[in-house]
Amino acid sequence: MELPAQTPKERILRLTEVKVRTGLSRSTIYLNIASGTFPRHISLGARCVGWLESEIDGWIQARIQKSRR
């Protein structure tokens, strides 16, 4: 009997966690979003946003790769 493949669950990170993971300040994050160099946030409510963990992880990996060239 074969079990169905599970897809990993996506986490939503709030701004505090994004700041810790990236080392960027709030203003730098939003400046980079405006310039198109940082993942856009998703709306969670009227005054609440978050970022997909996979997109933040991908951004971090891209920065690592860029710095290693």
C-alpha cells in the first residue's frame, strides 16, 4: 500500500521574524519591496501582513549565491 506524497506546509512569517532572518530593518525591507528586490508581503487582514517562509528562504539563498560569485 502506497501512501500519498505529502506536500510541505507553508508558514507565514510576520515582520519581526523576517527582520530577524534577514538582518534588515523595517524601512529597508519596504524600500526593497518597492524596488522589486524583495518578496512582496501578503495581506492577512485589514492591518496585518506576512511573508511566505519559502520566498524569504529563497531570497536569502539568492543573496548567498550572489555573494559567493
